[in-house]
Amino acid sequence: MKKQIIKLTLSLLATAVIAMPVVSRAQNNGANPPANPGQTEPAKPDKHTATPFKGTVTAVDTKAMTMTVKSRTFEVTSDTKITKDGKPAILSDIAVGDKVGGAYKKVEGGKLVATTINAGAKPAAEPKP
């Protein structure tokens, strides 16, 4: 009887030792993926990191390509989408005193780069038939 108990205990112990790596792999939730030297990590999707702003324009500098709203100065680039009264526009179409809104991103050096600028009133919605 003792021999059977010892054999049973040893076989259970051997099974547990063999199954341990399988169980430990199954519990990996991907938070810390194993390093594979031959593979590159998948690219992380870009997050929507633009921050909204709105206010009254206090200064526009078309040579420096900047626009100041309240105390923040936004750089305007060729990628900035500008609209005025719902129509495409350029920086020189925006004047001091215009009400604007939009979004910006903070880049290296602490500069604020406008991604969108919407000046003037929104166009009236067309009535649906």
C-alpha cells in the first residue's frame, strides 16, 4: 500500500513539474511580452493628442507664421488646416479681433503648433428635404 502511495505521489509530482511551463505561458497577459531579438515590436497607433483652444485673436504675424490667442502663440505650418466662415482660408485672412477655435499640438521646445484653425461663424446647416 505504501509503495502505491509513493508511486502515485511521484507521478503527480512529475506531472506538475512537466505542466508548470505550459501553465506559466498561458498566464502571460501580454503586459510584458517576451523579447524576440529577430522581431521588431509592432508600431503603436498614434493617439489623438491635439488639444482644443478658442478665443479672440490678439495678434497675427504672417512673416513669422504665428497667431496669438489670449496669451498663447501658435505656430502655423503648411499642415495647418485653416477655415474662415466655413470656407478654406490662409493665415492672412485672419484678423485681430476675430473669434477663433481649433486644435494644437505641443512639440519639442514647448512650441504650440496649430493643427486646425476655425475663424468666424460656422456656416448654416442646409435644410434637409
